[in-house]
Amino acid sequence: GLDFVGPGGSLGVHALGGRGSSVGELDVATTATALAAAEEEARGRRPPQKCSLPTTLRFLQAMAKVQAGPYTALRSLMSRVLEQLQELRPHQCFFLLQAMSRLRIKHQKSQLLLQRMSLAWRTLPHKKLIKAANAVAKLDLGSHLWAKPLKLALVRTLPQLSGKHFANVKAITVMELLDDAESITAYLVRAEELKAYVAYSRHLRMVELHTHLVHPELWASLDERIRLFLEQVRTAAEQSSAGEALAEQHRRGRRRRSPPSSRRREAGVAEEGEGVGESDGGGGSGDESDSDDDVSDDELSTPAFDRSRFTSALHEDISRILGGPDLGVEHSNKLAAGPLTVDMCHVPTMTVVEAAPAWQFYVRSPVVTALARRRQELLRAMGFKIVRVPYHRWEALGSDEAKAEFLRVKLPKELLPSMALR
């Protein structure tokens, strides 16, 4: 079994299931003697608890479902499991990849799971294959050699996918795993065949943008029927966005005219019902049975901010400093750029200032997620100059003067004349 004891005592995995299992037991820690257990009890510490592999994976899945910490302990737990990689069965590797993706934990041994699964991808049901592909893409493992068998299995499965399963293929999965002209064409052809099931078109629009900017030769060679279909999807999405913007303006005007008590009640309802959809660089929520996206505790624990104008509390604070007396840079917030929404944009110089909150990074790592990396690549391909402000750098700046100086150094020279006039 696995022994789980850290500085704060037992991780408590044993509480989720104490029944032994003859399948997949991990022999990681040495057997604790009765004397050692008694000594631990005398010191006021709980003795090591043994846990089977299935129970460990169930615990990781439960924590991943709500995307809750303690992340350091969970990362340590995953390391212990991966030490015995040869004991993992294919379906257990699948669940471990799911947990790592949802928790945004990119382990240095993650690619070994791909090697372990290399002969098993084609045996997975379509639903699990799509979930696994989404997880691998979000963990930024698509460029690894051992991701090739998954890519081949995904391409071969595309023509057989039902509308429901096809709709669960994320844009990041197409960009990371279906990364050649033939595979992208197969995806777009299947999308046109299943167009009745494309209710949420953002992933398809992201793939269209990726194809147009990154694979211009492929875009030029697409069949006219496919291009017309993509144009129809794009037009419908833009009309829907315009309608939502008008509805939001109506709600804001109604709130301004309503008495304070009514505004408080409405704000409370909106806060309780606010969902975190899959944004440009983070996770989202969806149908509980089919979606592999959940709401992160990083997103739920952030301070309050005006969601109609900003994407995060970090964005709101950066915008305040950027337009404040020290810099005085006029900019637009939440500006639409195709299917993307940029945080802050100085339109005359095509400069985008992007807030990078915690959920754009892998946990306990300075490395940005695959979603955030691809977002930056697309924005640069559109001609924007990107200025990224990571949350950990911004939080370390104590005063508004220090924050203004930080931005002054990072902003491009084209903005310096406008700042010098202040």
C-alpha cells in the first residue's frame, strides 16, 4: 500500500475507502512495525496509513472534480503513484491523466503515461478517447513522441464520432494533436457533416482562426462548402454576441434605475448563478457527465470585480494603473478579437496588455498552460504586440508607483510619447 504522511499529518486518503483490493496494490513504503506505530502515537502523530491504488485514484479524481488543494500534497501523491508506473493499467492511466489535467498539475513523468497507453488508445470507447485527448492537449504533451499513437487513433476515430462526442473535442485538442493539414481537414469535414450538433461554436471558431493564421496554405485549399459553413458559424456567433451585449447593457441600465435594495438582491442572484465558462486561457464547466472541464478554486476564490468590464480582479487592477495619473494610457477593456477577447488594448499601436492570473499557469510552476500559450500565439499572429503581466510578479509590487514603473518598462516604445505627455 501507499503511506501518506506529511508535515501536517496523514493526507487522509484511507478515509475514502478502507477495503483491501487484490488488483493493483502498490508496494511503496515499508511495513510499519507495531513499535514504530506506538512511537508515532506517543509523539502525537498519526502512524502511516496504507491505501490501495484504486482508492488512491478515486481520491485524486474526487479532488480533481472540484479542483481543490492541497496541491503540494497532491503532487507528491502523484509522484508516488508514478514511481510504480508499470503497475498501472490502461484505464488507471486514463483516470490519472484526467486528474492531472483538471488540477493543472504537469508532472515531469507525465509523458510516461503516454508510453504506457500507446497500445491502448484504440481500445477506449469514443467518449473516453476524447476525454483523454483533451487532457493530453491541456497538459501540453501533444508535441511528445509518445503522443503520436494518440494522434493516429484520434484521426482514425473522427469519421466515426457521433455528434455528441464530436462536440466535446476542444479547440486546444485540434491545435495540439490534429496539427497537420490532413488531420485539420478531416476535423473540419466532420464538423460540416455534424453541423446540426454544433450548438457551442467557440471551439470551431478557434480552429478556423488557427487554420487561417497558422496554416494559410490549407485555408486557401479548403473546399468552398467548408468555408461557407465556417462563415455561417462565424456570422451566427457574432450576431449572438451582439445580442448578448445589448441584453447586458439593458440589464446594467435597469440596475442603475432600480433602488439600492433591489440592486443588492440582483447582484446576489447574479453572483450565485455566475458560471465560469471555458475562457480563452482557462477551464470551464459543462455537462457533468461528458465535460472534462470544472471550476477551479483559483477562479472561485478571487476577489470581487466588475465582470461586465474585466476578466479578473488582476485585470481590473492593471487597468486602473494603466489608465491612472502615472501612465495615463487610454485603452479598451474586454475588446473582441474574433473568437478571443483581449484584456486591455491600445488600438492605435495594436498593443495588448494581458493579465495572467493563476489559472493560466500549471500549479506550482512558472510555465503557462497550453491554452494560454496558444492564445498568445494566435494574438501575435493577428498582429498584436503582447505585454503579459503574471499574477505573481504583480502581487509582489507593493505600491501603485512600483506597479506603474513595472508597466512603463514592459510597454513598447510606441506608447512612450503618449506617456511622456503626462
